[in-house]
Amino acid sequence: MTRAGMERWRDRLALVTGASGGIGAAVARALVQQGLKVVGCARTVGNIEVNVLALSICTREAYQSMKERNVDDGHIININSMCGHRVPPQSVIHFYSATKYAVTALTEGLRQELLEAQTHIRATCISPGLVETQFAFKLYDKDPREAAATYEHIKCLRPEDVAEAVIYVLSTPPHVQVGDIQMRPTEQVT
């Protein structure tokens, strides 16, 4: 069933990166359910490069494609992290946090550039806290027990929760700019 406000996106094209699993796969499914045509892609390079370089390149290409096709009402949504707003007291995650702070800055800079260019294209970050994906197993690749424990202490967000935030952002009226959604499990402290 199409959510109110999503009718204008029916049969429009969405590019979803990271669509082979986790949040990206959930977002791709949710968009298809809302009637969008989805092109999904996945990566095989390290997370850090993807967080900054690939995001910048995909954003540039998406905006260029919209300009070439006279699309003035598109939306660029970057999946960020709560780590883009605070640095957890864990040394293993400090560099990851730095890349996510970059995503926060890049998205806000993009929003300002789009406004300066007098477009109606919107830019949004969605910043989830702990989501039950394979992320902890990549972070703690040498200690699978530590990775598994990450998801056992609290009821984590599900990738579908983040996908629901994407649908919410897209369903807002064209004059509404949602800059960032910060979301975390109810039991998550930071």
C-alpha cells in the first residue's frame, strides 16, 4: 500500500547503494513497495572509502543526472550514523566516526549548494544508531564473539526501521526540507 505523499514518486527512478544487504536492501524493498523503479548496486571496497569518496562520487553523478534530465524535485538521501554526531568511547570506532562526521558535513554542504543553485532538490541524512546488520562483524572481524555480543544487549533497530525513515522523508511535502533524522534503539545510551 502506498503511503500518503508517496504518489508523486510512483514510477520514478531511485538509485540505492549497498542494496545487497542490510539497510540498503531494506530501503530498496520499501521503495519498490511504494511504486518506485529501483536500481540497486553494491560494493566490494572498504567501508571507509565508501563512506566519503563513493558517497561524494554517487552524489555528484546523481545531481548531474537530475540536471541533464531537468529533474528539479529529486531527493538525495544519505544513510549516515549517530557516529556522525558524536564519538563513542571505543577506540575501534574513532576513524569510522570521522568518516560519518564527513557525511554530515557533505550532506549539509550539498543542501546549501542545491539551494544556491535555486533547485528544489532536497538533501537529507538519516543517522541511525545501532542497527542489527553485519556491521559489528566487520568492525570486530578478529573477535566474532564481541561482534555477536554487540546485538545481544539491547533490542537494536532493524534495517526496515531505517527504510521506514527513508519513506517518511520522501513522503513529506515538496516544501519541507528534513535535514537529518537521528534515530536509535530506545535502550541505546549514546
